[in-house]
Amino acid sequence: MFAMTTHIGMLLFPRLTQLDLTGPYEFFHRIPDTQVHLVWKSLAPVHTEAGFGLLPTMTFAQCPPLDVVFVPGGIGQVDLMADEQVLGFLRQQGATARYVTSVCTGALVLGAAGLLDGFHATTHWAYLDELSALGATVTKGRVVRDRNRITAGGVTAGIDFGLMLAAELAGEPFAKELQLGLEYDPAPPFRSGHPDVADPALVDRVRARLKSRRATSAD
């Protein structure tokens, strides 16, 4: 019997946050019988918010039916919120996908496409208020699953998400092998990675900086 290929589609877009995408990608491309597609409107290089380019492997028109739909975040997400070509692609693929997923503010794009209506979901802590206005039931958590919707918090949470989905697709023993092989054993030097544990003044400064950056992007 031949194994069925799992198709994972990861959305590219200008000014995405590369770790939102490349963190999960490090797990996804190692899953047996899996093809990972980097999908955008064209095959031209897409530049991240850090400035370097990523190459799409497939256009929307070329994309096969996906088992996993994935949307990363990044400041370029703002421009996607009213982009009917992008939202239409996500609606079409999300209607039949086994899993509809996101990291960081990618959840806002899923929400704009109507794919989180009635689902528990999360996003980067600074934008939870925006998610609540898009039909989702906001739920705190590094990775939140509600039926076939899996959403992760900001940026580095995508690594936990990628490991979780690898376990879902290929089994926990395989996912543990991946975790060990990639030496994912985090021990950050500072305890300031979430508002629940960071100094309140630090939270206020970072929140203001992120909101200002977002407002500037929207102009």
C-alpha cells in the first residue's frame, strides 16, 4: 500500500516575520510523506520584514488541495486583511483542509477570512483585542487547539506549534525524535517573554512600540 502524501501550504507575503514561518517549517519538512508548499500570488521572491527574500514554490492557482493551511504573522499581515485574493484562497483551502493553523498575527488573517468564527484561538499577546473582533473566542495559551483549528502565540510559539502538529501528523514518538534531533530544550536567559511574567513597565513599553509600528504600517 502506498502512503498518502500530506500537503502543507505555508502562506508567504511581503514583510512576514520569518521565524513565524521558518520555525514550524523546520519540523514540517522532516515529516515523512509530506510536501511543504510555500505559496503566494506569484513565484517572485517575497521579502520578509527583516529584508531578505524567500522563494515561493507554488502560486495560489497551482496549489493542490491542502491538508494543512498555515498563515504566519508579521507587519505585512495588515495589508492582507482586505486582500480578497488572499482571503479567498484561504477560504477555499480551509473549507476542506484537515487543519487550519496560524502563528502570531496570522490568526488575524484567518479571522478576516471568517475561518475562526466560533473557534477558540490565540495570537500575539499585544493583538488579542483585535482577534476578539474577528469572530474568535480569544483563549490565552502558547498553542490553542479547537477542533481542527490550531493557533499559536507570538513568533517563537511557532516552534511549539510545529512540534505539536508533527506529533499530530506522524505520532508522538516521531515528534520526540525531532525535538531531540533539533535540540529543542529552551532555557532563556531572562524570564520576560510574556506579559504574565515580565515587569509591567517593560510590557507597557513593548506594547506601545508594537502598536506604533503597526499604526505606521497602516498609513
